[in-house]
Amino acid sequence: MKLDSLKKLYLEELRDLYSAETQLVKALPKMVKGASSAELKQAFGNHLEQTEEHVERLNEIFGRLDEKPTGKTCKAMKGLIEEGSEMLEEEGEESVIDAGLIGAAQRVEHYEIASYGTVRTFANLLGEQDAAELLQQTLDEEGETDKELSELAEGIVNNEALTEDGEQKEVATTGSRRR
């Protein structure tokens, strides 16, 4: 597609986001399964439900534009998900793996925040107010998810990982270890 108008760029960016979100819908269940912290499992589960809603909103926007959402692969999200998958395959202390999973998830959130901010701006410029409102709603939710992940990291997860740093504890006192 020749990008010779803001409208075409807007559509391409929306397709990129659609690809990113549908990739996340497939990846998040693995994150839920791979996390050891109950709070982190819950956060990933909540984000999965939210991401499914984000896909629905994007479908609504494409429907109003009488356009198809498919046809583009978000390479950035593909790479971010690959990095998260690598963390799931690591061996080590569960709390340290959880800290790494939060980092991977926040990189995803920051990418989504940047992307949704961009397309929301395009929607406003193009007079697509209904779309801009839907995109802003998603942008707000992505920001809340990032904040929740930060609170988990600063609260329980990273502190547990820190206690594993100085000395190795006996398996009997800390519970099971990965692999």
C-alpha cells in the first residue's frame, strides 16, 4: 500500500495494533501459566480479558471504516513476545523469573501505549471522534495495566527476587524451585 495520506497511515497503524493485540491474546495464557506468583497470574489473566476487549474495539473501528483489520503482522510485538517466551523457558528461582516476566510485560505495555497514543491522535486529526474515544479508553487501560505491573514489581515480586540474590535457601524452606 502506498502511504500517500494520513488516512492510509492510520489504517496501517490500526492493522498493526490489531495484529499486536491478537498475538497477545495467544501469548497471555502462557504468561498466566508460567508465572508463579498468584498476584501476577491474576494480573496476566485480567490483562487477557482486557486484550480481548481491545480486539473487539478495534473490530468496531474497522467496521465503521468498512475496512478489514487483517493483512499486517506486527513485527515489534512478535519480537516482544519472543523475549517473554524466552523468560518462560529460563531455569531459576520462581520469584526471579516472575520479575523477568513483569519486565517483559511492561515492555509490551509501553509499546502498546505508544501505539495507541499515535492512532488516537490520527483519529482526532481525521475527525474520527468515536474511534478516538475507543482508542483513548484502550490507552487508559494499557496505562492502568502498566501501573499495576509496576506496583507488583515494587511490592511483592521484586522483593522476593531480591531475597534470592544474596544466599541460596534450602528448597525445604522456600518451596519448590523451577526445574
